[in-house]
Amino acid sequence: MGSSDGRTGDRAVPDGVLDVPVIDISGWENGTEAARTALATAVDRAARTVGFLQIRGHGIPEDAAGAFADALDAFFALPMEEKKRLRAPSPDINRGYTPPRTEKLSLSLGVPAAAEDLFEAFNVGSEASSFPGSDLPAAHYPANVWPSLPGFRQAVEEWCRQAGGLARRMNGIFAHALGLPEGYFAPFTDHSLDVLRMNHYPLPDHALTVDRDRMGMGAHTDYGIVTVLWAGRVPGLQILDGDGGWHDVLPEPGCLLVNLGDLLARWTNDRWRSTMHRVLPPTDERGRGVRRRSAAYFHDGNWDAEISALPGCVPPGAAPRYPPTTVGRHLAEKLAGSRAGRRNENSPREAARLRAARSD
């Protein structure tokens, strides 16, 4: 992916902003077979070349997005000491508040970072109690913690419902694109380890200009199957092309960004790509720090689901690129790097790409 003429795969890069394809999925459920196949073909092309998509026609109501944005803003406006009381008791528990400068996401790829990431975050996710009768381990499905903010929980849970519905709809489109039955992924995701991470990149404390050699959020790939990303049109998000160059990505109005995670790349034997991305400290055209917020809904699959190469993704006579693993094992290795500071040694290919990346 990538070439010297300023393109990455078959996506043009005008003015350094990557042309992430816009795909309208509004006709998926009731479209003709020809229309559904054309949509799945467009998704397959984007998954092979960019690993990011802009989804239009997702059907998520604007009022749900507006209430969620208000809830996110209200939480991050709380005093620091109040937010810190919502920290998880252990870095192994992917819930609660994360203060600035306490994570290094590049460690999830096994690559040390010079400084901690600048963002702060608040996580909620699937709980064991959400799946009555399933006897799921609390270590993988811990209870959420909630701030005492009127309307916060309701707005966040509604956003989880909407973003989770979109992630599952994308699973059906992915299956069609891979030549599989539309419900193929359902048994792997019926008690999925889904996590919503709300991110805030606060304004710098003192300096008017921002050192962009620091990371708002360090370079990483997402860990699971698919991510649904809500973000404003504030610069900062960049993705890495095959030539080691970084490109800005700005969501189109009305679109949600969707990107593929490591488990889906592994499942497809790297037919589809989990694209490395980062967030630079957001600035305006004069280099002054600006506030940015986003929310990533990670749809990661069942903790006990085994991930091995899908039918049709391994050439005849070849061996799969990866040994089988489980969702729970894979996520534990990644989170031990980013949250607990233990260098992950199980991503050598991604680590090599990150070390070779240019600084531009």
C-alpha cells in the first residue's frame, strides 16, 4: 500500500488528508442482491487498501449523538479529584477513568515511547450481568463505574446501543464481502467484549503552542474486530500508509469512522488490514492547542471465541500466518502493554512498521 505519487493503495491523498472512502449502508437491509453485493465489494476494497471507512446512512439519530456529546463534555469538565475517584482498581480492569499521561499505547505493539500519551479517557463496557444465565467470568466482564451526573448513564448506554448495533450490522456486511453466510460472525459475538472509550484531549496548561512531537495518543492498532469512532472535525487523527508516511483523517459531516481491528485482520489472514493510527496533540493553523474529543466503540468478540484463519483466506497449499488464539488471550496481551506498561512482544510485524514510520 502506498507509492511515490502521493497515493496509498488506490486512495488519493490530496493535501496530506487521506481519502477514506465514504460508504452509504442505508440500503443494506432491504436492498436488491446486486446493490448489497456492490456495497460489500466497496467494503472489501476499503478493507484491503485503507482499513478505515466512513459510514453514511447508519441510521443513528442525531439526538442520541447530541445527548452523548453533552454527557461526555459534562464528565470531562468535572474536577480532577472527582474523576480520579472513578479509576479502576487495577490496570487489568478496562473500566473507569484514565488520567492524562498514564498510558503509552505504543507499548501494545511492543514499541517504547519517549513520553506518556496526553489524553484522558473514561471507559464502560460489557458486564457479566448483561448476559444472564451465561456464567461469564467477571475478570473479562467487570462491572462499570458511573459518575453522579444527571443523565450521563442514560446517554452513554444509548450510545453504546446505537454504536453496537452498527458494529453488528457491519459484521453482516463483512461476512458477505468475505463470501460467508451473513450470520457467520454471530456465534463469535453473542456475548462480545465491547468497550466504549470516551477520549478527551484537554487544552495545554501553560504553553500557547503545542509540541507535536508529543503524542495526544500514541501509535497503535485497535485490538478487536471493528471500531465505531465518533469524532469532531478537529485535526489530530492520522493513519499510517505502506510507505511509512502519516496522513490526516477528518470525518465527513454525518459520517462515523469505522476501522478494522487486529482480530479481523488475523481472521482474514491479513487479506484485510488493521491500520496503525495515532492522534497528534490537536492544534489550529497557528499551532495553538485546541480541545478535541472522540469516542471509540470497540466491538471485540466473545472472550472465549477462538480466532483462526477464515475459509477462503489462506491460499491453497499455504499455512496461515498466525496460530489460533482466543479473544480473551489476545486482548490481555494488548492491554498489558497499553495500560499496565508491560511491553507486548506478540506484535513483531506491527512493531517493525512503527519503527520504520517517518516522522512527517
